Amino acid sequence: MNQESISQSIAIVHPITLSHGRNAEVWDTDGKRYIDFVGGIGVLNLGHCNPAVVEAIQAQATRLTHYAFNAAPHGPYLALMEQLSAFVPVSYPLAGMLTNSGAEAAENALKVARGATGKRAIIAFDGGFHGRTLATLNLNGKVAPYKQRVGELPGPVYHLPYPSADTGVTCEQALKAMERLFSVELAVEDVAAFIFEPVQGEGGFLALDPAFAQALRRFCDEQGILIIIDEIQSGFGRTGQRFAFPRLGIEPDLLLLAKSIAGGMPLGAVVGRQALMSALPKGGLGGTYSGNPIACAAALASLAQMSDENLATWGERQEQAIVSRVARWQGRFAFIGRLTGVGAMRGIEFVNADGSPAPALLAKVMEAARAKGLLLMPSGKARHIIRLLAPLTIEAEVLEEGLDILEQCLAQLS
């Protein structure tokens, strides 16, 4: 297909053109079948064309395709916000708004944080990714390619090391870095919020140190600073439970949602403490397409399938298959490094003989896998970590087939 009309600033990971998909399988326009370990970059936890989601989309399309909620409320938006309030596991009453995407959810969370606290500064973390809009670019803990040639970004935003067993940064080191920040660069009374992913997605599926999260929660409570947790990629069952933040032993003040919220339809949300979400003046939040009725119907159909039992079963099955395979590969292939992440949100690191990142090896594996019918996605600062994002609903035999293909590609490198 001719792509001359497409911006050349968009980087294409796989030079194929997809035609259709079913659960964890997709087909290109030449009829070739692929096992999908990308899942639309974490959007399809319930698979391609999930039957219940498709049925909900079709039914809603015959009733109401669009209405801007801030012009006149509609039922799907109201029903979804009620369901989300029950689905998010926090101890306080929730309120929120729907958005078109995760980046838009992050942008609105920044507005809420500023409006509620009267402060402007935001603290994010190295390796984090929160979107591609101008304000979220500044939150991202990585320059290339997102911030290159963009110029001055909205701020003020500061970054700290991300403490994780996967990064080698300890809780103590991160706390010392925070102490230095407030001693040298920034007055603590100017900080509106901290923002972080409990498991970094773009960063390589790196899990935050729970001890640091708990220390940060205590610090923020003492200082009147908000915590914004970004579950855009880690949410809706990817780690084997509804969200990843309960693993940290804390609750967010604001929570960012998107990706697998709606089975492939464009939808996001920012939810949080009711007082915070009502801090801006009337009209301060909203949007024309935010909470589109068809997207809301798809989200309601998705949530109905995400029982704790289903999420645990799907997550454990996928986690066990991945962990056992990678353990075997680590003993067989010297270039396989750490297995990062938690639950079914796992990353496989590729390293050189000296332990340094090996993005060139990963690129070879991705190309070989695609030729054999498996789609993979890179991550990590050096793009040296495969992030596994197969649908949670993937059939056991299809998962094993995909892992078999990956193993064959690894064997070609040895």
C-alpha cells in the first residue's frame, strides 16, 4: 500500500499492512497470519474483535453514535463512570472524566493537580512515558525521539531516578536524589504532584520499588503533594490483577487510564479523589469526543469480562508460560539477560557479552520472528527489551506456538 501521504515522522515497527484480526492472531493484506505479541501496544488485553465488545459497538451504533457529554449527558458515559468507580480498588469515593486517550488523561491530570494545589511543578521519573502531546513530552524521562527538535516544553518538570530491582536504583538512592532536588533545584512547597508508572511500559517493563512508593506516599501526605499514578499500559489486568498500584501498598490521588479500557476503541480517563476532580471551575474539564457513546459501550463490555477471577487466571497462565520459557533461554543463550516486569507484563532483555544493551540483536530477532509469523515490540532506553503484550485471552496453544517461534529465532543467533 502506498504510504506517500503518511508523515515520515511516524516510525513503523513492522512494514506490513494488516487486514483483520481475531483474539491473538492478525492477518495482513497478503493473507499471511501472525501471532500478535504486540496487542496494539497494550490496547487489546481482551484480544482483537472480542465478540462481546463487537456486539456492544454494533448495538450502540444503532442508537447514538455521538454526543458531547458537556453539551448533554448520555447514558453510556454515566454508566461507565459508575462502573469505573466500582472497578478501581481505592478506599475513597471516586470522581473522574473520560478522555480520548492516555495522553489526554495525563494532560487533564496536570490541570487538576495545578488547580487543586495552586502549585505548578511536577516531578516525573527517568525512563517514564506518559504521551506524545507537548506537556506529556516534558514528563517523559527520555529525550530521543520524543523531545528532539521540539524546543522549549511546558513546565516546570523535574526528573528523579526510577528505583527498581530492574534498574539497579535502590530506594535509598532515589530518596537521596529527591533530597538533593529539594536542596539544590526546587522548593518543595512549589510541587503540585509526582507522576509515575507502577510498571514502566516504554521504559522496559520495570517495576517500581514498593518501599520507595510507600516512602513517597508518606512524604507527599506530609507536604500536601499529590501522587498521579499512570496505569495506562499496566492497567486492566496486564499484571494479573485490575491494576498494578495495589502491589505498591499505596493509593493514588489521581489515576490515569486508557489502552485496554475499551477493547480497541479510543478512550481514556482520569479518576481520583472527588474533591480534586471538582477543583477546577465549571467548564474547566471536558471535550468534544471525550467519552464517545460507542467507546463507552465498548468499555462497559470490556469491564464486564474483567472479573478478578478471569484476570488472575489469564495472567497466571501467561506468566507461568513466559517465566518457564525465559528461564530455559537464559541457560541456553548468553545474550538473554533479565526477565523484567510482573504478571503477564514481561520484558526480555538482550545483552552483549559485556552485559551492555544489545538492540541490534533484538532487531534481528524481531525481523526473523515477523518472517515466521510473530509480531514483537521493543522497549527500554536502548530498545533492547522485548515487551510481551499478547492478549490475556490468548489460547494456550497459540501462546505456545508464539513462544516456539521466538525460541527458533533465538537459536538462529547462537
